[in-house]
Amino acid sequence: MAYVTVDDLRDRYEGVIAASSDVALSIKIEQAERLIRARLHAEIADWITAGHTTAEDVADVVADMVLRTVRNTTGVTAQSAGPFSQTFDASVASGKLWLTRENRMQLGLRRTRSGSAELVDDALPYILTPPSVLGETCLLDEDV
């Protein structure tokens, strides 16, 4: 199910979107929805039914994702007025879709936490340190 149409994008966009770009925008909409499904690890409709988000929020996020590529097709990330200077970001210029932190929150995705775990192995000191250093006797082939 498409949550956004090309006409919805035209309504949300500040400028004019050429009719010749309808097919490309439809493909971007499909890509954005697939990316959202991959992040949710579920179908979008199931996520909405579970009450994690709404269809309107999904439509807002999909439109934001696609319009970010429309607004900055060249990938300019910085500009200067003095001695003219521009910085380009290849990932933006390539039309890459991504979810911002706000988009993830709007979709009901919780922030993942990271941590650490201590891995203990009783045999580890014997591998790293010879047993004689640990105060244990070490039998060599010569002593047998």
C-alpha cells in the first residue's frame, strides 16, 4: 500500500515538480517504504495496527525522505559567499534515502541501547601466561 502519492509530494513541496519526474518519484516512494519496512522488521500496516504509529505519520516520513532528495539533488552540504566555495556529499547527490532521528521517533522506533559484556574464560590465563609464572609446576618432556 502506498502511503504517499506523487501528487502528495507536489502538495508538500515548496517549488514545482516537473511531470517528467513522476516515474522516478514513484520509485523513490516505493524505496522509502521498503526501507521503513526493513527498519520496522514488520509490515507497515501491522505496525500501525499495533498502535506504534499512524498512517499520517508514515506518510509524513515517506514524504520527508523523498523530498530530501528532491530539494538537494546536487548534494551541497556547505556553501560560502566570499571566495565562492561549495562542499558536496556524494551520498546525498546519489539520491540515498535515510531516516532522521525525528523520523524514527515519528514511526515509533525506540532508540536502541548498546552495552558491553565481560567474557570470562578460566583457561585464558594459561594461554597468555606460562603456568610456572602462575606458581604452578610445569612438566616438560625433559622432566618426565
